[in-house]
Amino acid sequence: MNVPWLTLLLLLPIIGSLVLTIMPARPGSALPKQIAIAFSVLTLALGVALAVGYDAGGGYQFTENTTWIKLFGAHYSLGVDGMGLTLVLLTVILTPVVMVASWNDGDTGRWGAKGFFAWILALEGLSVGVFAATDVFLFYVFFEATLIPVYFLVAGYGGPNRVRAAVKFLLFSLAGGLVMLASVIGLYVESAKTSGGPTYLISELADLDFGTSVGRWMFVGFFIAFAIKAPMFPVHTWLPDTTESATPGTSVLLVSVLDKIGTFGMIRFCLELFPEASRWATPAIVVLAIISILYGAIMAIGSNNIPRLIAYTSVSHFGFIVLGIFVMNSQGLSGANLYMFNHGLSTAALFLITGFMISRRGSALISDYGGVEKVAPVLAGLFLVAGLSSLSLPGLAPFVSELLVIVGAFVYTPWAAAFAVPATVLAAIYILWMYQRTMTGPVREGVIGMRDLNVREVSALAPLLLLIIVLGFFPKPLLDVINPSVEHTMSEVGLSDPQPNVTEAEVAK
Amino acid sequence: MSPTPFVVLSAILFTIGAVGVLTRRNAIVVFMCVELMLNASNLALITFARANGNLEGQIAAFFVMVVAAAEVVVGLAIIMTIFRTRRSASVDDASLLKY
Amino acid sequence: MISTATTVLTEAAHGGHVPVVDPGSAGSLALPLVLVIALPALGATVLLLGGRRTDRFGHLLGTATVAGSFICSLVLFFAILGRDAAHRQVSLDLWTWFSSGRWTVELGLLYDPLSALFLLLITGVGSLIHVYSIGYMAHDERRRRFFAYLNLFVAAMLMLVLASDYVGVFLGWEGVGLASYLLIGFWQYKPSAAAAAKKAFVINRVGDIGLALGIGLIFTTFGTTSFSKVSQLTSAASAGVMTAIGLLLLLAACGKSAQFPLQTWLLDAMEGPTPVSALIHAATMVTAGVYLIVRSQFIFEYTADARLAVSIIGTITLLMGAWIGCAKDDIKKVLAGSTMSQIGYMVLASGLGVAGYAFAIFHLLTHGFFKANMFLGAGSVMHGMDDDVNMRHYGALRKAMPVTFLTFTMGYLAIIGFPGFAGFWSKDKIIETALAQNPALGICALIGAGVTGFYMTRLMLLTFFTEKRWEPGVHPHESPKVMTVPLIVLAALSVLGGLLLLNDWIVTFLAPVTGAAPHEEPPLPAIVISLLAVLVVAVGVALAWFLIGKRDVPREAPAKVSVFTAAGRNDLYGDAFNDLVIVEPGKSFTGGLATFDRSTVDGGFTGTASALAGLSGRLRLAQNGFVRSYALSLLAGAALVLLALVVVNLG
Amino acid sequence: MNGFQAPKIEYFTVSPILIVLGVAVLGVLIEAFVPRARRYVVQVVLAMAGLIAAIVTSVMVFSRLNPGSDSPKGGSIVAEGALAVDGPALFCWLLLLVLALLAVMLFAERRLEGGVTSFAGQAAALPGTEAERQASTQGLEHTEVFPLMMFAVSGMLMFPAANDMLTMFVALEVLSLPLYLLCGLARRRRLLSQEAAMKYFLLGAFSSGFFVYGIALVYGYAGSMGFAQIAEAVSGQTGSDGLLLGGIALMAVGLLFKIGAVPFHSWTPDVYQGAPTAVTAFMAASTKVAAFGALLRLFYVAFGANRNEWLPMMWIVAILTMVVGSVLALTQTDVKRLLAYSSIAHAGFILTGFLGIRSLAEVPGGSLTGVSGVLFYLTTYALTTMAAFALVTVVRDSAGETTALARWQGLGKESPLVAGTFAFLLLAMAGIPLTSGFTGKWAVFAAAQSAGAWPVVIVAVLASAVAAYFYVKVIVLMFFSEPVGEGPSVTSPSILTGSVIVIGTAATLVLGVVPGALIDLLGRVGVFIR
């Protein structure tokens, strides 16, 4: 039986989106929301079914391959390996969560709730496509296409500066994407020179040997785009502006899912297609990643605006992910892969909880809060859990990934780890200081009478927090699929882990 | 005799035409300068036809003349309309469309 | 004084062998081993998720789970006590936590004599403090939550001491940090409590840098982080690497155990409810650093440099803590300073190597008893004094609170090292060993003992003796039974704790973990050292008697004090130093970075955008609407094209 | 007269041109003999029928093209060497004819102006006079626009097929002269329209002066007008270089003027803005196709051998065009002017593809050539632009079309469909995937990069990023700005304009999602014969 599962997975939400678009608008009707939720839950079910049916060691699975544009060498080619699968799962998990959490957020926006949910569904479908594409051209198409729903989600639904922020987001992403386009075309040019003719299939491109300088140029093109997407210092400034203006749900989808495309792409394309260039660029990128880690953390400490703060924490976390990728050993790569998933969960939880709080108080400024714990203990408690997961407390999911990255960095060079680790202290400061200023102390004027979380809000957060805790102690299911794909990447790049300095053989001597 | 003097003459005529286009304000005169450029080309064409020993250039010159005539028709029509509307044939007066 | 049972091991130690961790299978012990952690963990989960529904029985459930844990600990203890020394290590792998490349981390439990003692201390003292808290927190509407946090703490602490892998230790390590954070900041509406909680966590994180990097270095060096595998490999590692690992672990220990230079959080941590101070910031959590060092003996044994660093840090801290203890008027802060100081002793001992490990643990246990006793006693006093902590408002409480007074006195005698009491035995051993190995440190330790005598006597005098200086309207009364009974039990332990050293039992018992030391002759006969120590303490006590007991105590702290007192009151300027060197520059740096981010980084992009717009605005002026200028541009273009062609083809 | 040989004209092969020319002539006769009231219907029907007939014959010629399976060459030199009917020429014909058909539909639109076309009722009547008012109230129309357009189309058809310089010049003039007139025939804002016509005419004539002089120089160099002979001379490198270089430069000026490349672009914004929007649509789409077809043929066929001499010059022009077009568009406040500058930027992108010239031996089998890339981009761009200008015609207020951007604020609220479609077209122009703009950009960039013009490609992607900004700005304006005053209103057009919008938009989508068929076709036929 040859069912195009991944196509179904990405079409399902897009169909949902079209259904919402064409259905007649009736103000105040909950029907569009219900339909949207139904589609996203169906997608989630399908996604989980795929994950269950996935054979951990089996490389790319659920593959489909049809020639799309022959002369371009483009294929409609889908498939997931461990990394792709985890990110697809992240997407399908977070979408319904975001929908439940943002139940009323779309009501007052540009196209009402109907449009809000339609854009979210469209975004979900396209995101699945990005992570499942095994053809560079197809990937690029999805990569750019995701910008449109996000653009309209930000510009149509959010704070006062949303339009400006949306334009900024779009232009940064487009600029990165266009630079990448030059490299994508470079791949065409190089592959067209071979006897097989032009091709964009990753599997075939990985076998090609580009010349040193050509490979490096193309690597740089890809990397710039992914660095903007991730985002890394110094091309991060769009992110805080965007999250400041977007609804929490949009921010979740943007930071937790879409920004992962950057780090996903670094592994899938930068590393696997240009191993030589990756090794060449590693020192510079490691430095950049460390700067991102510390810079993001310090900027987060200095932020008085909650969504901006979270955005900066993400800059720091993405620094860790990039660090893990480019230290080029099993621990770093596994950690980076796992980090992508875990960061998705913890940041989503943080955005959503603070979003609930902000919508109650009507201000995103930390200085407007104080003593929330007293009036809304459940909110405060869940906020703390989310915050702790963001600072990678052991026992919560991000810890394992962060430790793996740190150890991976240590294996690469102790200095990298030594510069990165202080960020854990900074993380404690930015999270706990935010908690201290918002939740503790005497109850402040505007906070008096703040309602605690309601059932809908708690149930939106519950799956996230549950996953964060379960994966903190038992990340094995994810690592089981991630590790083989890491091994594959390592062998593609021609890497092997260094031997430990002391082995049993030496003791025996 | 070398064709060079003819070619140089044609180049001079062409330049005069081009400079005229740049310097004259009256649309009719500007247009006449363009005609001068076309005729400079004709001179060059005929010179080269002779130098090359074939008739293609001469034929081309005839075509250019015909085309120039057609251009006159169209051009005068346009310039007349403008003149009637604005009571001025100065090309500088028609400058509403800018930036 | 070494018993025959450990002769074999002793000889091994002589031959340069360091005991390795080589546990057997847990077998029938698996169930209690799991339960010991699972019970409090379950308690915490139920109480946190159960919400208000569990308010009625929350405190009982919380206490019951820890008591159950204590019973399991006893079962385990007696089970291994019945085995011979070589078979007292057992382990249980629960599941693979994570793995990547050649690194596999099992979520495993390791139960050996070291963990056994810790288990008894944590669950035993923990149970008593839970019972005490039932009374102490009776009027707090969030008592259920308090017990949830306490249970969480106990579970995390047990995880810390039972983990079979450095990463597992990390789990417990930050787990107790979290519990400590939650409990210090339990009264969150007090800004000072919230700030103290954050400070404790953040400074602990600074220490955790050491643990994280230590794990990195251990993995890079050995390819594993499990105790048993690492311990089998350390003998082949280079000394430099071992020193590096040792120093990193020391950094971690400094954070958790409030050792210099990461000591400043502990005094602030007294913002938490007093049972928390007793359990976490006296008896158990703050000793985790000592545990880590002793547990890592297979690393420290190969690096004398790191050991020396450990001892020096311990010595500095023990003097600093004592100094601070002398100057404070807040009863809990005096005790906190004292805790720093006593942990300094333990750290000092653990830096002394094989000879010191067991005594470090021994002092840790006795300190756990008497310091918990005194903290709870202080809590009882505060309970009676309407939560006033200023000793200058106390005085003559011995009559009002007889039980508290008596139990506190037991603790007092134990800590100053009154002969026969628990502290006498444990502290004496440390001083003795220190003098034998490093006279300079030993003398410092001796001086520290004298200062301890001084500040503890000062505390006793200010609180229970001298005249009444109570605030108006305060009517001191004895605490209820539920609070005094734990005091009595702990007082008994403070008196009897020294029995552990009977027949060198504790040294022998720990030998499979710490190794057994060859007997070293101290520079003076042991009995002389003991007498010397008692003498020094007596001087300190006498000094206190003459300086405080014989004079009137002003109700307000005198403003004009010596430099030393002023320094002590200000925590030896630790916070001031941090503010000056880290916090303030950090703040300006953060502010500067924010400006940089806005103006330079983001400005670079927005600037480019506006520059383009400006260029556009200027360029469009060229499109001036005059057809002749268009023609000119056309001509110029033709010239450009021609030029480009000519230049290329002539060049 | 013995020895007379009738010239061999392959009537069927060139029938599309003949049909269109015939229709044009017929149109003139109709103006003379058919009653005023019926002219409109007759002209429209005749023009459309003629164009459809031309399309049919073009397809038939195309199907006979039959390039070899391994070599994409195919076609024939006809009319005594005057015309080369090969793959690129035929593709341009088809494209031009389709565009012309769409343009006829736009020209014929009567509903938007309340029952008359958007052309002046009586061009001779002075603006603001009684005569004009009368013409307006009587419902007079200039149905001459249809034959004028057909003349222009016939010139456009000849332009890319011209196989010698003389034919090319004649074609250039035949396509230009009617356009000059058409530009000046707007019903509203006649001053602007006339000014546009005059500017276009004067500059066009000026540039054709350069073109002719260039012809003369190249003729002097090669001794022949025919491209094949010129190519021979160029590859043999006989004669003086100065003549050739000068000739190339001046001919380039003439052609680059037509495509609106910088620094020969200055007429574009003024003319695009001033001309009746339907004419702008026709001009923007068709002129570009024809001119690029001619540019490709002239430089690839005649001057292909010495491309290393002129490629650097073209690099500079391409870079200038993209950068200046994009940057200048940033500050525009009028939709038509914005689209004009955007068309300049697009000319630059197409020029980038033009730089992808390689000899056949250099092109690996089954990969993209510069010609294919350019032709594909032209297709996508022309259709998108046509639809975009068509949409501009439906946004109106009481004074006719409202092209000021400020008046477009809040259009998304007034008419989500129009604003949404326009946004989609803008995204296509910005090159967002799943639109034809992306596949087109990919094709030209790939062609250029294959030929080693990667520096130009890098400039091109950066210019695209700048260009994206002003497209997005319009989207923001339409959807996220509050309407000023009464706000714009959307007049619903007749099926004519409607179909143009639908067809253009659909093509933009289809060519973005499944461009395979067209690309493969171009891959098969995208080689010139000589």
C-alpha cells in the first residue's frame, strides 16, 4: 500500500484553512473555531499515527517522490527522518494547543476569528511541508510560503505596532530567503554539470562534491538565511519586535515552530550538503553562537517587556542549538535536535502563560505587575514551571538537551563550553527576576482582582507542561529517533566522535 | 578615396542632431533634430553601401526615409494636440509627470 | 585505632589504591530503594496537583510520606549492615535517561554506606522537621503547599545522594535548589523573601557552572559519567585533568554549601520559614557540597592540589562564618553564620583526603542533629516572641520556654564541642586530622572552635539569660507538643551523636566508599589536642560571658562599633563586593547592550532601510519631468554603454 | 522579362503577421465605411477574431517546428531571409498574441466608464471645451484604437522574428508609432495623457535615431544587414573593431530604451502613468516581450560570437536597472508609477537572464538556457502585469481611476477580493514561491548563474529584497491602513476586464505551482536558428 501519508498530513490543515476561508462569515459564531480545532486534532492524530509507525532506525520514511519541474531538477519529494519527524510532531502538537489557548485572540483582529484560524491552519500545513521536504527546491518553496501566513497573522492580529513588526519580519525573512535563493540556484548549476542532469534531491546532492570555494559560497548563502531565521546575533532584531506585537499564539508558532526551520536547515543543508564548508566555518559560527547565547541572555535580563524578554531568551536558546550543531559531535547534534523540540515546548508554554496574564492586565510591561501569585496562584505556578523549563532545570525537558549541547561543546573545545555555560546563570536571572517582579511582593494596583486561569487555559497548557516533565525524565522516545539521524548526519559530514582520553585499556596498563 | 570623410560628416550631423534635441525647447525643432539624426544615419548607410559594394544600405536609407515620414505624421499629430491644448509648443511646459 | 575488619582495605590504600564504586545488584532492596524517593515525590505531586482539596490532610500526608521514607531507609540500612563490607554497595538502574554517541546516562540509584548515612539523616531529621512544621505552620493558610515543597525537597535531596551518575546528582542538585528557592521565597508577598530566593538560586547556578563543566570534562576524559565507570578509570588520568575536575567540582560545592566566595546567599536564605532553615539550610542541602567531594574521592585522591584548594576554601569559610556569627543580632543569621562555619569544617575535612572523608561525614551528621535542633529551637523562640528574630529583644527566656531552653542547650553544648557531646567528637577529629596534615589549617580550625564558643555563648546569653528586653505586648510561651517533641529527639541526638565514633564505627563503615587511612601521628598526642581544643573553646565562652553576660545589653544595636563588628554585620562585605564588582557593572553593561542593540544592531538594518529610502528620495528628483533632461540621460546612457564597451575591449 | 523570380514568401509560416496586419488595415477601412454606432462591435469582434486566427495559425506553425529530440533547434528562415521563424520567435508570437487578445478585452471595456471606452471621445477636441463635453455626452469613442493596436501588434510580431537589421528597424517603428498615439488618447486626465504621448514620442524617436545609426555602423562593419552574415563577420573578426563596438552600443541603446533599462528608463514612469491604463497594460506586457525577443536575437545570433566584448556592459546595465528600479520604487506614491518602476526592476531581472548566454556546447543536456529563462520570465511577468494593471482600472472614484496610493488605503475592507488579488499579484512580483514570479526569477537567475554571472545574481537577490519592501508596503496599505475620507470604491467591471484579471491571476498561480510543462516546452524550443 502506497499511501502518501505526508502529503495527507500537510494537505489536511490546508484543506481546513480553505474550508474556513470559503465558509460564510457569521460574526460571533464559534463554528469556524470548532472546525479549525477539528482539523488540527485530526492532523495531530495522523501525525502521532505516523510517529508510531515510524521505524526508529530506518532513515527517511513515508517517502514520496514525483518529478515536479524536470528542467529545474525539482521534485515533489517528501520524507522524514528522526529530525524531521520530531519537528513535524512539534508542529502538529503545538497547533491545537495554540488554537485552544488563543480561542478568543482572533475575534477582534483584521479578519476575525475565522481568518485567524484559517491562517494558523495554513501555517501548520506549510510548516509540515518544510520539515518533510527532501528536495531543496520544494523546501525553499515551503520555506518562503510560510512567511505569508505569519505575516498576515502578525499584521492582522496583535498590538499597536503589529504592521510595522510584520513588515520587519517579512523583510528580514525575505532578504535571508533571497540570499539563500542564490545558493539554491548554485546547487542547480552545480548539479546540472553532472551526468545525471540537474537535481534538487537532497539524497543526490549530498553525493556531489562541489569545489571548495563554490561549496563555501553556497554554504554562506544558506547559513545567512538560516541565521536570520533562527535568529542569531546580529540578525535577531526582528524577533523581539515581532513577538512584542504579535498575539501569543502567533509568537508560539513563529518562535517554537518556524524559527526551527533555521536550525533544521543548518543540519539538513549546511552540514549535509557542504561538509567541507561546514568544517571550514565552524570556528566562526561557534563564536557567533556563543555571542548569541550570552547576548540574548543579557538582553533578556534588560527587557521590561515580557514578549520581548521571551524573544531574547530564544535568541540565547537558539545560540545553544547552533552551538550544538556546529561542534559537530554526537552529543552536540543530538542535543541540538532535542533542544529544538524542547525549546518549542518550553517557549510555547512561556508565551501562552504570559499571554494569558497580559490579556488580563492589558500591559506587557513587567513593571506593571507585582504580587500576581497572591491573586492567581495557578497562573503563577504554571508560569514558574514554564520558566524553570526555560532555564533548563534538571528534570524538565530542556535540561537534557542543554546538557548535551554543553558537553558536546566541551568535547569540541572546553573554551566553547566555558563561555556558553554562564548563560545558565543568566537564564536563572532573567526568568526568576521576571518571576520576582511580576508574581511576588505586594499585590499591585492593576493586578488586584485578576482572575486565575480558567479551565480552557489550563487545558491548553496541560499537554505542554506534561510533555515537558515527562520528557525531562524520559526523553528516550525522542532520542531513539533522533540518534540514528544524528549518526546519519555525522557520517554524511564524515565526522566521528573523539576517543576519550582515558580508556579501560590505559587503566589496564 | 576613403569613406572616412563621409562617415565623419555623418557623425557630425548626428551629433548636431543629438545636441539639438537636448538644447532646443520647441517640440517641432526637437523633432527636426531627430530627423537630422536619422538623415545622418542615412548618409552613413549610403556611404557604407558604397564601401561594401552592395545595395542593402541604400535600400535601408529609403526605408528610413519612409519611416521618418511616418514618424512625422504621428509626431506632428501629437505635437499639434499638445500645442492646441497648452497654447505652447515648448517641451519644457509639459512637465506634469515627474518624480 | 583501626579495627581489624578493614585491614585488607587499609593495606590496599597503602598500595595507592583508591576504592572504586563497584556495586552489586540491588536485588530485594530494589523496592525500598525506589520507595524511599518515590514516597516524598508522590507526596509532592499529590499535594501540588491536588490543590485545595488536599488542604485538610496535606500536612499529614506530607509527614507520612517522609516517615515512610525513613522506615525504608532504616530497612535498607539494616539490610546492608548485615552484609560484609565488600557487599554493601548496591545499585539499581531504573531506565536509560538519555544517550548520545558513546555517552549513556542511566537514571540509576547507588546505595552504599555513604548514601545510607545520608538517607537516615535526610529522612530522619526530615521527618522530625515535618512533624515540627505541622505546629509551626499551623496558622499559615498555605500550609499544604509548604508540605508539598518540603516533600519535593526531600525527594530531590534523596535523588542527589542516591544517584549513580554525575548527571543524576545534577538532577537532585538543582532539584534541591528549586525546593530551596520555593521555600526561601515561601512568603512571597515579602519582597525581601522573593529577592532572597532568587539570589540563592542564582548563586547556586554560578556553582552549577562548575558541575556542568565538570561533567563535560569528566565525559571528555573518561567517556562516561557514571560513578562506577569513572572510578575505575581515574587511576590512569593525568594529574592536571584531575585537578581541573576537582576544582570544578569544588566550585559546585561552594555554590551549594555556601562556601567562600559563593557564601552570600545563605544569610539571606533565612527569609524562609524556620523549619526550612533547619532542614535545608542547616542539616541537609547545604551539606551537599561535602557529599559531592566525598563521593568524588576517586577523583580527589589523584589530585593533591585540588584537595588543598578544598581545604583552604573550607578554612576560609569556617573563619568567615564564625566572624559573621559573632556580629549578628538576628538569631537565625547567627545560626546561619554558624552553619557556614561548620560546613567549612566539613569541607576542610573532606579536603584532607582519605583521613578526613569519614570525619567530614561524621561532622555532617552530628551537625545535622544539633544545628537542626538549634534552628528548630530558634523557631520555637520566634514562635513565642511573635516572629521577632532580634536577640536584643529576647532575654531570660529560659523560664518562659523551659523545653526549648533545655533542648537548645544540648545543641549549644554539642556545637561548641563540650566534651562528651556529639560535636566534641566530630570537630575534635577534624582539628586533629588537620593539624596532622597541615598545621596552618589546623590552627585556623582551632581558632574557629574558640570563636564558635564565643558566638554561641553570646546567643545563649542574649536569648535565654540576661534580663528581659521583650517588646511590649509579647508574651513568650512554650511551643505545643508537636514542636517540642522533635526538639527533644534532636537534643537527644545532639548528645548521643558521638556514639557513631564508638569503636571507630563510622570510619569503618564508610571505608568501602572513602577508603581507609593509614594512621598518622598528629604532631601532638590526640589527648593533648582535645584538651587544647576544649581550652580554646573555654576561652571563647569566657570571653562571651565577660563581654555580654556581665554587661547590660542595649535594645538597639550600638552604632559605634569596631571595624570587625561592622564587617561581620555586613556579612564581611560579600554583598557589597558582589554589587560593586558584578551587579552594578552588570546593570550598566546590560543597559549599554540594550542601547547597542537598538542603535547599532537594529539601527544597522533600519538605517540601511532609511538610507535606501533617502537615496530613493534624492534619485527621484532626477526624474524632473522635463523631456530634454530625459534625453540627456539617454545620451549619457549611450555614452556609458559605449564607454563600457571600449574600456573592456581596450583593457 | 526573363529571369524574373518571384520572391519566395512562406505565406503560411508568416501568416500570423499577415493576419494581424490585414485586420489592422481592415480596421482602418471600417473606420471609413461602417456607421459610427456599429464600429465598436465590429472592431472588437474583428480584432479578436483576427488575433484568435493568428493564434491558431501560430500554433499550427509551432507544431510543425519539430525540433530534434536531442537538439532543440528548429524552425526556418523565411521571406528571403528577412524573418526567422524559430522556437523563440514563435513562442514570442504566441505570447504576444495572447497578450494582445487580453489587451483588446481591456480596450473594449465600456462598463467602467459608464458605457464608453476609456479612450478620449474625440482626441481633437480640446480638454475642458464645449467640444469635448459634447463628444462626451454624445458618447463618442475612438474605435481607431483597435486598428492602431493591431498595427502595433504586427510590429511586435515582426520584432523578435526579424532576421536582419532593416526588418528589425521597420518592426521597431511599426510597433512604436501606434503606441505613441495610443498613449495620448485617454478619456480622462488628458493633459497627462498627451504629455505622456509627447515624451514617449520624442524620446522614442531620439532612441531610434541611435538605433539606426547603430545599424549603419554595424552594416559598415559587416557589409550586410543579415544577422547570419554579421555573425559570420563577427566570429571571423574582419574589419575594424571600432565600427562594430559603436554599432553594438548604439543598437543596444535603441533596444534597451524599449525595454526600459536604466539609464534609458526615464520615459517609463511618466508614460506608464500618463497613458490610459489599458494601454499601459498592453505596453508594459507586450513591448517588453517583443523588445526582449529582439534583444535576444540580435545579441545572441548576430553578436553571439564576441559576447565577451559586450557582456560586461550588459552586466553594468542589468545591475543598474535592478538597483535603480527597486530603489526608486521605494518612494512612489502612485500605483501606476510604482508599477512602472517595478517594471524597470523586472527589466533588470530579465536582463540578468539575458546574461546567461552560453554556446550550445556549454549547456549540459536537459538544463536551462538563457533564452528559455528569459522567455519564461517574460511569460510570467507579462501575464501578472496585465492582470495588475487591469485591476488598477477597477479602483475608481468620481474622477475616474484613483491611482494615488493614499487613496488605496483600506481597499481590503472595501473589496477583499480585489485587494486580495492585487496582493497576490504583488507577491508574485516580489517573487514569493507558489507564484509565477518565483519560478520566473529562479529561471533567469539560474540561467545567469550557469553562465557565471553570479555577481549579478547576488545584486539581483538583494535588489529583490529591496523590491519586496514596496510591494509589501502596498499590501499593508490595502489591508492594514484605515481608509481616508470616503475611501476607494471598486466598480465592478464587465466580463472583459474581469476575464483579463482572472486569466492573469490564474496564470500567475498555475505557472507558480506547475510550471513544468511550459518550462519543458521552452527547454525544447529555446534555441535560435540563424
